[in-house]
Amino acid sequence: MTVTYDALHQQLLEKQQHLQGQLEDTESAVREEGVGYSNHMADAGTEVFEQARDVSVARQLKRSLSDVHHALSKFKDGTFGICEGCGSIIELARLEALPSARMCLECQSHREGKR
Ligand SMILES: [Zn+2]
């Protein structure tokens, strides 16, 4: 069975919803941990550590979410599945594995090699 763009669109919508929910949970955890933090000096180290971890999780979620938003906007433009590096069609197998991929494998590895 080959995956269709419609199915990928659906996957992206579901992923967006999922990430949004996770992000809200993480952000409210960060807020709750911030409350009364100066009142327990003994636990302060742990709390700071946990808060830093949640903040980095939130940052990662935001990045994934913006990738998904970007892919969804490409659906609107009719440019979904087109490589942003060379303008060629991204292989379906790659999109199936990573619906939010912006570039074909070749451009992606080229870019990563430059770093
Ligand atoms: Zn390319």
C-alpha cells in the first residue's frame, strides 16, 4: 500500500494536536513548579533541575510543532512534498517516515555535512 498526500495531511493534523497537548502540559508543569519555589530551599536544586528539563522539553516540542505547522502551510500552498533545497519531489517513503520533512534526503545530508 502506498501512502497518499491525504493520509500524510491527516497524520500531520493529528501530530499537531498531539504536540499541542504535550506542550500545554509541559508549560503548565513549568508554571506550577515555579510557584512557591523559594519556600523550599532544600528541594530548590531538584526543582531547578526539573524546571530546566521541562523548559528544554517545551523548546523541543515547539520546534517539532513549528515543523508540523510549516508542513501544513506547504499543503495550503500546494508545495507539500517538494524539496526546499533543489525543488524536486521528495520520495514518498521519506515523507511516510517523516511527514514534516522539508528537504529531500540528498539536500538534507548535504546540509548536515556542512555543519
Ligand atoms: Zn533536494
